[in-house]
Amino acid sequence: MTTHSGFEAKVLAAFTATLLVVGGLLAATWRLAYDAAEDARWIHHTHQVIDHLTRIAAETLQIEFSTQGFRLTGEHERLVERDESLALRAALLDRVRTLTADNPVQQDRLQQLHAVLDQRLALYQRILELTRSQGAQAAARYAAAAPLQATRQQTYRLLREMEADERHLLAQRSAAYEHSKQALLGTGLGLASLLSALLAGTYVLLRRQLRATEASRQALAASEENLAITLHAIGDGVLVTDRAGCITRMNPVAEQLTGWSQAQARGQAVNEVFRIIHEETRAAAEIPVARVLATGEVQGLANHTTLIARDGRETPIADSAAPIRDAAGAVVGVVLVFRDVTTEREAQRLVRQQNTLLAQHVQERTAELQESQEHLHRIMNGAPALIAYLDTAQRFVYANQLYRRRFAPDGREVIGRTVREIAGEERYAMAGAALTRALQGEPQSFDWQPFPGVWQVSNYVPRRDAQGRVIGCYVLGTDITERKRHESEIETLNAELGQRVRELEHVSRALRTLSAGNRTMLRARDEQELLDTMCRTIVNAGGYHVAVVWFRSDDAGQSLWPAAEHGYPGGMAALRLRKASWADNVHGHSAIGAAIRSGQAVAVQRLATDADDAPGWPRIDGQASGLACPLHAGGQVIGALSIYHPEPEAFDSDEINLLSALADDLAFGIATLRDRAEQQRTRQAMHHLTHHDPLTGLANETQFTELLGAAVELGLHGGAQFALLQTNIERLG
């Protein structure tokens, strides 16, 4: 009754817990879903603010473009576009103010942004008024002096700060949203798992109760059967007696050894069925059953006991007897277990014979091993290698003669001493770490120089026992001094070969550039075309990254101005913003200024660290070296050609000479084109002087005669050309 009531209590508790879990699951799911919805709403709110800030930046940029467009073109449509953008930006700002009403930091930034935008709008209005009233130049002067750049930077800084703040909020809210989702999923899975576990536990509880009832019913029936099966399965003979020493059970092995069946032996005294004698004396041996019944302790047979079967067969056996006790601990019988030891006796005899043979074989093998060991020692001492064996404490167990001569030339004993003692502190510092790793199980191989001028390759191989534990380390050293000398010579030759290859590459690069530059000068029709094409050729054909042509000015500041470039970031517009000079001052203290002043090529092999690198030298991101070659024309230096390369030390002496020749050719081409242009202007001036009056500028007699002759010629053939020529003559008259 108690068991049944306890089972009902367990079932009731399981169903109560299930109901509580279902209620908790519903409450937790509702709360987590509400939190997730709130987090999603705030994420959408933050996205709206970021989108509005981006549109405000875009409209601000559009306002600037429209204002600049009106200043440049005078088109009133630009003002209409600007006003539309102003209205849209104001609406966006109002929307952002509403969306960030709960954020005092953003509200403060909005007030600052309004003030800056109003200031910029006032500046633009003033510029437009000056454009209408005093012209574009007055407006440009005012714009140059007005703080347009500062207000622009402040505007975009405030927008960036607001956007960064909102993105930070977005990251926090996104993380909270993800946390809510994960919490919802984790809580649901946890509670569902708990519910499943409770249901499974209830099922197991019911199932276990049913099985326990069935098991109790079958256990009693199976007990007797299991006992019989066990007795039959035992490989030894088993006899069971009662407290009087009469046999109650026996298994088939006991039947076979005694010659009695169970039916015949049941009820018989044990000494009638189990007859034993001493194997050597043939005297009757004591059966241990009576002693077990008397003492209640386990007893065994004496050695050399033989069992005599019912049919007279004799079998050497070994056995033991143990008491059988009831629930109160009283002895109610004896179980006697015995086995046939014929095979064991034969095995013992064979073992004794094998031991005799083994002892003889061990003596023979010992002699062979000693001879083999002596032979191995001779081989190891005669080998041209340093051989040793160390234990885990780094002590020498063995070392051949070459090893001793190398590391203990004074005849010191090596065996039993540590590597540190024999090698010394300096050499141990070089090899100790590798030896430690080898004794930890990692094979090591390394080259080292234990003595001046002597190189060795050492191999440390760990030795392991049958369980895989490291118990020592083999040391094998080979002299590689000659190999190291050859390797050093090869490295030197490779370095020299690499230097020659680099020099050839530089010369080849410069020759390609020089050849392509000469072809460029042959095709150029005017000076600017020559300069632009030459810069492109230096970059495209020569493989350099940037090329710039500078011309000197003989003004008060001795300034430099760029004439052509290729590859320079920002192009000519960026170059014209630089304050470059060829004077010997802070702006001219550069390779370009030095080349123009000295008339010699100047190379800066490391732009990032060279002391001559100054504000006058145009530094370019990604370019590590540069070269400036002067341009000689008409007996003076008119400018310089600057070339850049992304590698440091990119210009050797041969390459500098070839690129200097290219600069001389370029200067010659410039001078030639300038002479050609000057000759053309001279011819035009002479033609004008021969055909016009120097005082009035009107056509003179020579031009009139030429036109009259042409008119006569055309009049003979007629046509429209004659009428045109007649009109020109009338104008001259």
C-alpha cells in the first residue's frame, strides 16, 4: 500500500510541474516577444535618423553646387534649384529634431548645425548680391576672405558626429534586438526541453513500475534455471553437498571426471563418489568437505592429488571447497570445485625443459652479443662522425672516440657527466634548447659553429621505451665546415649576380625610356605636345610611376611652375597649388631646386628619410625615390624633369646618366620647337612689313600689285574667285 501511494504521489508531482512549465513558457514568450518588438521599433527609428542626416548632407552639397553654378553661369535656374534644396533641407532638419527629441546631445548639435547653416546661407546671399551689383571678381574676393571653408568643415563635422552617435545607438539597439531574439529562442528551447524531460520522466516512471512487477514474478522462476545453467556452463567439476556431507548436485564435468551420474550420486556420501589419493605416495588424501563443515572456511587440496573415477581412471586434479551459508549466516552445505590439471602438469614439464634450453641459449646469445657489441664499438669509434647517447638528465651514457677528442681533448672522463660540464656554458647556450626539445620528444636537426672555423650539423633523436616515454637521446654530429665554405662562396656569387641583374634592369629601363622619348620628339608638333607626350612615355614605356616637367621663373621668388605631368595624383591642378621654388631657401631646398641651381642631376633614393627632402620637393604617397634632371637650353637651365619610382634606391649611376641624356634631348627638343615657333613669327612679321605701310598699317604698293596681278589672272578665267578678289581690291582702295 505504501509503494502504491508513493507511485501516485510521484505521478501527481510530475503533472503539476508540467503545468507550471507550460505557464512559465507562455509568460516568458510574451515578455520576450514584446521586448523584441520594442527593440525593432527603435532600430527603425535610428535608421530614419541616419537616412535623414545623409539626405541633409546631400542637400547641403547640392545647395553649394547650385550657388557655385549660378556664380559661374549666371543661370537663374540654379537659384531655383538652390531654393528647392533649402526647403527640403529645412524639412529634413525639422524631422530630425522631432525624431531626436529624446536625445539632448543631438538637439544641441542640431542647434549648432542651424547656426552654421544660417551663417553659410548669409555668406552665399552676400556673394550673390556682390555678383549682381559689383561683378564676379568682387564676389570672388569676398568669397576668398569669407570663412566658407571653416563653416563647411564645421557643417560636415556636426553631421558626421550626429551620424556616428546614431550609428552607435543603432549598434546598441541591434545588439539588444539580437539578444532578445536569442533569449526568446533559448528560453523557448529550454522550457520545451524541460517539458519534454518531465513528460519523458513520467513515462519512464510508469514503465518502470510495470516492469518491476513483471520482473518480480519472473525472477523466482528464473533463479533455479539460472543456477542449473551456471553449473552446466562452468568448465570445472562442481559437487554440492548438504550439511551432512551428502551430494545434492553435480555438473556434467564432475560426472565425467568421477564416473558417477547426478542421479546415481545424489544422496551418496561425498567420500564414496569423490575418491582422491596422493599422486606419489598413493595414500588416501583428505577430502576438504568435512573440514569446511567444521570450520566454515574455504579449504584447498594438497598438491599432487589424483582423482580415481568409478571405472578406475586416474586424473590429476586441483580443487577447493567453500561453505554455503543461509540468510542467517549458518553453514548449510559445501560446494566443491575441482579441475583436470593434466594439461597443466604437461605444461609444467615442458616449461622446465624449455627453461633448461633457454639458459643454454642465453649463454650462447650473451657471448654473441658481447662480440657484436665490441664490433659495434669499433665501428662507432671508427666512423667519421660524433656519436653519443644521453639520458633524460642530459648525462653522457656513451660517447665515441671522435666525440671525446672534439669536446674533451684534455682526456677528461665524459661518461656520467652532463652536456653543460663537457661542452661549456657558451656552447651549451647554443645547443641546450634543441637538446631540451629532443628530450621532450621532438627530433632536432640544426647547423652550428661549436669552435671557431668549425661547422657541424647536429641531429638529436629521442629514444622511447615500450610505453612511448622518452628515456634518452641519440646525438649524431657531422663536420660540414667545407660545405659551409662553399655555401658562403655561392651566396656571395648570387648576391653579385643579383646586383648585376638589377643594374641591367635599371639600364634597360632607362634605354627603353630614352628610345621612346626620342621617337616622341620626332613626332611632336609643338612644345606642349612634346612635354605631355614625353611624360606619358616615361611612365608607360619606362615603367616609372610619375613624371613632371618644371619650368623656372626669374621672378622675385624664383618660383617653379609645372608645365606637364603624368601619373601625379590630382594632375596639374594639384601641382599648381604647390609653392615650389628653385631658390636656395626653404621652398627650394629640394632635389629639383638643387638640379636647377647646379645644372646636375640630383637623386633622392629614400624620399621618406632623406635629409634633403623639403617642402619644395613634391612628395607623393607610394613613391619611395625620385630623380631631378636639369633642362639645358640656350646656354642656361630652363627647368627640370622629375621622375618618381615606388622602390627605394631605384636609380643607379648608369640609369641617372641615361635619364640625364633623355632630359638633354627633351631640352634640345624644347629649344628646337621654340626656335621653329620664333622663325614662324619672324616670317609673319617680315611678310607684314613688306605688304603694309609701317605708319598706317594699310596695304602698300607691293600688296596692291600682287592682288592686281592675281585679279588679271582670275579675270581671264572668270568665276566667283574673281569677284572675291575684286572685293578685296576695293577694300584696299
